[in-house]
Amino acid sequence: MDIKNLIAEGLLQPFKGGRIDDATSLALPLVVENPHKCDIEVCASQPVSLVVWHDNAKECALTLRLAPHAVVALTEVYASAKYVDVRIEQAEGSECRVTTIMLGGAHTSYETLLQGSHSSFKMDAAYVAAGFDHSVLSLVTRHLVADCKSASVIKGVASGKATGEFKGLVFVAQDAQRTDAQQTNRNIELGGGRIVSEPQLEIYADDVKCSHGSTVGQLDEQAIYYMRQRGISKESAERLLLEGFVEDVVSKCEVEALREMLNEAVQAKLNE
Amino acid sequence: MLKIKNLHASVDGKEILRGIDFEVKAGEVHAIMGPNGSGKSTLASVIAGHNKFEVSADELSFEGENLLDMSIEERARKGLFLGFQYPVEIPGVTMANFMKIAVNEQRKSRGEEPLTAAEFLKMMREKAKVVELDAKMTSRAVNEGFSGGEKKKNEIFQMAMLDPKLAILDETDSGLDIDALRIVATGVTKLHTPQNATVVITHYQRLLDYIVPDFVHVLYKGKIIYSGDKSLALKLEKEGYDWLINDYKE
């Protein structure tokens, strides 16, 4: 899996970080490769598609600031083991949609600050831990002002002797009335794989709509039965279901050029 | 085609099918009716090979082969299709991918070459027409976000794709409005040939206005207590099951 091919094919344009405004060309999705320390500020009046690509082992600190009413679709891909901190600060009326695919045993911490009213944050993430991987995804969503919305769906697979860990916190400040915050963590354990899931809510406002859920299970027996009834072998059905579980997250990625490559990478990872 | 003699099935020690005798020949259409909880869906699941049931029978064969020796997928590959009462949603797996794998695994079991991408696409487009299914549906995840009607059309679409010898349709009419019912039922009749057979499990006569059965059977408390021709369905619609049940001595 190499992002350079997509840049060479003219499907993505390299970006070093800094300010994105109406002077920035947004004809192609922007891609930041292996940032070490990177600050990005989005002030454009058009939606921005941004890819952050991690395939080396260096630490990374990424800050993404959304100006009022900025709209960002962020795709983050982790192909290697590394430590990453991502901080997202959102001003009034801004919208941030994140798709995260973790395939290499990374430790990633997201902290999203909803600082301006009517801002919204959405995350779809998947981690696949195989072999001796230890993948950790931590997500802190801070609702600091009223009328903001967040929705996160995090999916995990752990096989072999791997561990997949999710730590989620939804924090709602006292003044953050009319918060709508949803957080879901769904996991599949295969063989000797192990899942740790710690979803938390910390709520100080009284007029809020918050939910969190966490499941750890095996593959859906009824779906396997359904596929076998169509003539698909048990092994193929299980594999298809597992791929579907992760590729459902890939399908949320808004960069079309990336999706096929990500699906192939997911399949290769599931073979480990 | 399908021969069942003295079939018993139980789940968690509770006997649900209590001695079923049932035979289906090529070209026939059978309807199985009966009150809720009489074992209709269990019968369909047992024939399909669902492994949650303990099954015994003097005979349970399909095209002369013992079904009890076969896995779920082997039965399907022999030409047995079950239309699900509650089609299962499979997030992340597109209809096209699902059907491609199913069609090609079935072809492989018959020693046939897999279809090329172009052949497969053409086939999907043709078969989608049978139930007026929007061809765009095939790029969506299996049954995910489908309406009740779309799910049932999708079952018949899959039946068209797999061209089974015997299709057992478990309450394919439930939850359908009149238009969807007409489309689904017409689709089933289009697929009927003298070489294949259909068993419809239903509560309602209205489906049988389209799919005219040669035989109607009433299943009650795990046994077929009465069989007749298509007029039986009309009588049941008018008079309910009481006259039969009262008549029936355990």
C-alpha cells in the first residue's frame, strides 16, 4: 500500500500543513505524508478533503483547527506501528467527518474540542490487530458549548495473539446544553485475539442526548447461515463477513481513489 | 425431487416437527399454511440444514440424495433455495459481491468455469428485471437499509440468479403492500418451469391468487393434518383453521 502511486497518478495532491483557505487549490484531495509535527488550519469556504498518511514509525502530533463554518473530511490511515496524537478544534458551525483505518498496531489518541456552537463531529474508525499487534485507539470528544453534535462508530478486530483496545470518553461541559453525542464500539474477537473496550461518559449538563454502546462478539451466525444457504462455503462466508465488517468503515471514506487500495490493504491484513 | 418421511425436529429438547410426510415433484407448486407456531418456518429451516435443530427422519432426500449427510452450502449447491422470512443484513458486503461469490461457488461445485465480470453484470441486470429491482441496489450492502418490500424482492432476485431446482419461500408475502406483493409473486411465477418446483409458506390466500398451488397443506402442531387443492386456501381464508383443528384428534 503506497500513497505515492496515487499522487503520481494525479489523484491526490501533496500538502505540507499550514493554512487552507480560498487561495488553496482544492481540486484534488490534499494528502499529508508521515507528518511529525503538523498544524493545519482550515478557513476555506468550500469543503476540504484531507488525507493524513502514516506508514513510518515516527511519532506524530497533528493539530487540525476548523474556522467557523469550515467543513473537513479527514481520512487517516495507519499502516505501521507508531504513536500519534491528533487534536481537532472546531469553531462555530464547523463540521468534521473523520474516517480512520488502523492496520499496523498504532497507538492513536484523538481529542476533539467542540468549542463553537452548532459544530459537529463524526468519526468512523476501524482497527485490525493481527499477529502480535497491540492497537490502541483512544477518542475523547469534548462538548464545551451548547448545540453541538458528535457521532462515533469504532470497529475493532483482534486475531492471533493481538490486542485491540478502545478507550472512549464523551465529555459534556456544564454549559453544553442540547448536546447530541453518540458513541458506539463494536468488536470481533477471533482465535486468541483479545479486545479491551472502555467507553465512558462524563456529563455535567442536564439537557443532553447521549448514548454509548460497546459490544464484543464473534461473527454473526445468522448472516453466515444466510450466505451458506446461497451456496457459499462456511469459510468464505466467515471471511466475507469479516471483510464486510471492516470495509463498511472504508466505504465511509470520501476519497474514492483511496477506497480500493484500503480494501486491498484490509484484506491483506486479515490474512496475517 | 424432495421426499420427506416421518420427519421429526426439536430444539432445546422441545419437539417442533412431529412426523412430517411430504413430497414435491418437478413442476409442482405447493403451499403450506397453518396457524402461527405450527412449525412452518422450522420445516423450511430443517430442509435448508440449519444446525440448531436435532433432526431425525425415515427419509429426507433431494433428487435421491440424503440431505442429512449434507452441509447447508452443499444442499444449496444441489439446487435448494430458501427465501428467508427475515432476510439478513450484511454490512460492508455488497449485493454484487455476495451474488458473484454465491454464483461462482455454485458453478465451481458443478465443475463449471466462473463467470467473467461482464457475463456476471449482464446476468445481474437481466435478473433484476424479474422483480423490477433497481440495478443500483446491487452496489449496496446486502439488505442493509432496504425497505420490507425491497428485502423480499431481493430474495426473489437471488432466486433468479441462482436458478434453483426447488425454492422454498418462507412468508415471502409478509409485510408487503399490494404492489410489492404483485411484483414479488409475479416474479416467482416467471421463474417457474416444468423442471423446477416451488413451496410457498404463507398465511394468506392473496399470494396464491398469483402463485396458484397444485396442493395446499395445513401444518398444525408439527404435523401436516390436511391436504387439498387450491380451493382449500380459499376455504381457510373464509373460515379460519378452527374447523380443521377441532376435527383433528391428537
